[in-house]
Amino acid sequence: MAGSVLAGIRGDDSDPVVLRAAVGLSRRLYLPLLVAHVVQVPSGPAAGAEALARLATDVELDLVVRLSALLDACAVRWSLAVTAGDACARLRSLAEEHDAAVIVVGTQGSGPRCALRRLVHGSVSARLIHQQPRPVLVVPTTGTPAPGGSPVADPFGAPAD
């Protein structure tokens, strides 16, 4: 039996759309939700272990506050994993460690900033689909506002127990 639904978030405005889909799956599958954020590793001399640990801690504190506001009313058990490195490799690793039934990620969006990120880092969703055996749900995040009510309301209409 699978152990969780893994939602990979970027820490930006697309997060509620990805979380909405992940919450729905979590409820339907009766599995806890593991929210993961991968901090991109800076290059150069400042990329030491201490600097990375500090960066991950700062990001985690901010995300806990934001996610609590979004998820605490959703009636799902959730936890947060903040890690550093290559997003695809870290999400694969977390999926394996937590026996994820499915990995939920968002599309990268459009515009010059997203195009540059895709050029530098590649498409995480495409790499996940091709490089690991678990199902991957890729949620469109551009032009898809969350419906009225909670920004992470269950898209499948399941009651909030």
C-alpha cells in the first residue's frame, strides 16, 4: 500500500493550484500529503553546507506559515520536506523514501522568466515522467485560478470529513 501523495511546489503563486489537486488526491486515496520544496543549489564559493542549511531553514520557516494557512482547514494530514539540489532527483528520492502513490507537480508557466528557468534547469515534470516509475500528475498552473472558497478546495468535491 502506498504511503503518501507527494506534491512538489515551487514556493510561488502556482502553489495553491498544485496543492488543490494534491489535497483532492490525498482525500480520495486516504493518504497523507507530503509537500516538498526543493531549494535550487547556488553555485560558487557561497554554496557551502552551512550556507545551504541556513537557506533551507529560512525557506522552511516561511513555507510552514504559508502552508498552514492553506492546508490546516483542508482536513488532510500533511507534512513538509525542504531539501536542496536537483528538483527532479530530490523529488524522485522523496517519492521512494515515502512510498508515494503519485507525484503532483505544476507546469512551469510561460513568459521569459519561465523560459529561462526551463532552459537552465530543464522541465522537472518531463524529467519525472521519464525517469521514475510512479504516476505523475502535471497540473496546469497558468491561467487556472483556484475556484471560489478555499484556494486548495478539493477539485473532486469530496467532503471535508
